[in-house]
Amino acid sequence: MGEFNLYGVFVPSLLIQALMAYIVFMLVSKWTDRLIQRDWVAFPGIFNLSLYMVCLLLTHWVFAQFSY
């Protein structure tokens, strides 16, 4: 996967991807919280975890496509 050198400190690319996925998750969760409040989602914890994993997968895919 690789790492980035930030003034002598090596930062793993997965950490940067996870932070970006968390930002996307927070933006998307504003909309999905309405679904949870209306009881359209049975297990909100599992739903939020799965939503974050999808955001992380998409962020990783974008990094893999445009890393060259």
C-alpha cells in the first residue's frame, strides 16, 4: 500500500484513507440518521459500521485508481 513521508515522519496511506472515509461517513450519516430515527434500520450499530466500511472501500478504490 505504501506510505507518505511528511517531514521525516512516515504516515501509512491506510491512515489517510481511513480519515478521508470517516469524513465521508460523517457527511453521509447526516442523511442516514433520518432513516434510523424513522425506524427503517433494524440494527443501527451494524448499519453504521457497514456504511463506514463501504466508505473505506470506496476511498481505497479511489486511491488505488489514481495512485500512479
